[in-house]
Amino acid sequence: MANIHRPSTLSIMPTWQCNASCSNCGTLSHPKNKVALEPALITYAIDQAKRDNIAVVVFTGGEATLKPSVLLDAIRQATELGISTRLVTNAWWAKSNYAATKMLAQLKSAGLKEINFSTGDEHAKFIPVSCVANAIVASVEHGFHAYVMVELVATASITKESVVHELEKLNFHSDDKSVSFIESPWTPLDPSAIGNYADGVCANKSNLPQRTGCDSIYSTPTLQADGTLAICCGIGMQKVKDLQLGQLAQDGTSLGELCESAELDIVKLLIKHFGPEKTLAMTSDFREDIVWEDMYAHKCQACIRIFSDSNVLNEIRSRESYFMAKLAASMGIERILEAAFDE
């Protein structure tokens, strides 16, 4: 069967262990969760990524730098195969300029292409913002563009401005050419919980047109620390059984074959092309008790809602022809399905 949504990025979690214990951690990571991938499976996955023409491998966690030799070996392997690499880290290792420079030199030497730092009120309980600032300075000095993900909540004490202030203490003045800041809602994993956000951040009918499809599902499969492959890299995806594709075993089963096992799922296709917020809105047209407005600032929490709410799932599956027509009108899925079944 044709691969309707060919993966472009592979996310790898070398470990679920993290030196932070953030509440509502999107990967359910914490210091005591020491589940980790065997290095041989990481090697196999990266070889598979090359075979399937995947362009980017992202190392995340947990905290991937807690397994430094495994991480560096994996970056080297991907680089030698011509695959670009990205690291997502909380920068705990950058306790000083010397420590930050040492780590960035190792990552650069291994071939790392992109580095992303995570911070915010939750992360800062465990990792001082000064570490993030040291890491940003060292990364720019080593030729990286630093991407900084800041937790977005209504009453945040850690903001873009506070990180910039820490950088100024180091006589470093950021600009758009060297540092990019991205605010991301810090979301509860419970689909019925409402996070602490400013007015207008959560999805509702007034801002629904600006909500987009999910660029993770199908496109970014994730090899989790227990060896299970998921169909996306979304926050809280471990809690959703329907997003799990099974174990990636070193028996010849390819990443592409596992991803294809989810190809024609109507629910996932709706999430992919309309986004979970619009999908919820469409199902609420048929049931007034499907309430969604002003509940979800992050699409991943809305996605968890879809898969955990039997009323939502039943509406989609019982009206599959209706939703398939919506998809056809939006992205020409009829032609794609024809190609899939012809092969």
C-alpha cells in the first residue's frame, strides 16, 4: 500500500529519565523513570530512517543528555548517513560557561545541526534559567541558532524577557539571527482540566479559523524509551493507545511498515488535516454535550480528548462518509486513496 503520509522526521527518546520532575510532563518523565533504549535499537532505527528517506532525527526524552555516550554515538551515525539531527534539552549540564562550552563542542564535533532548549516555570524549579542562558551563549558561539521553548501560562515568572535578562547578565544580546523564542502552552494531560492561560489563548469559535492541522501525526513517528513506536511526537501521546504502533524489533520490520499500519484511520486523518480543535468542533455539531470551547490551548490536549471520549469517537466513526467528504473537499483524499488501493 502506498505511504500516504511518508514520515519526514524520526523522534528518538534514548531514555525516559529526566533530572526534572515537572508537573504534567508531556512525556511522563522523571528522575526515577530509568527506562532506556538499548544502543543497538537506536542504531537500527537510524539505519531504518536512512532506508525510509527520513531527513531529520530528533533526540529528546526524558533528558537525552543523561546518556551522553549513547547520544553522541547516535548523532555521529546519523551524520555519517547524511541525516540532519536535532537535540531537545533542558540545559541542566550548562552550570558554567566552561561546562556549556565543553558540551556544545562535543555535540558540534558529533555533527549536531540544531539545538532546542526548554524552560519555563516548571522547568526552572529544577534547572535554573542561568543554565539555559549559559547554553544559549555557548551554542551561538559554536555556530548554532538557539531555539528556546518557553512554557506559556497566564501568570508566568519565567518568560522570554526573563531569559533575555539572564543573557544580558552574560553580556550577550540576542537577535533574531542567533536566538528564536517560541512560547508553547504548558498543558494539563487530563483532557477535562483547563490550564492557567490568558484570555484568548484557548480554542473557541472566534479563533478556530486560525487553528491548523497537526504536523506531527504521521510525519514524526517517535521511538520511545521502551522500544514502542508511536505515530506522532505529541505531548501525552503515551497515554493514547491508538497512537501506539507496536515494538520496533530488529527483525527486518521497517519504520515505514509500522507507520503504514495507521494510514487509513479516519480519526487520525481528521486530526492531521483539520487539527484536533476543528475535529472536536465538527463533532459538536451533532452532539451538544461535546463541549470544547475555551478548554484547549494546546492541540495535544485536544487530541487526547478525542481519543479518550467515546462520544467523539462514535460520532466520527458512525458518520465516516460525512467526514471523508470533508477531507476530500479539503485535500483531495479521494485521489490519494485511489493511489493507495491501486498499489
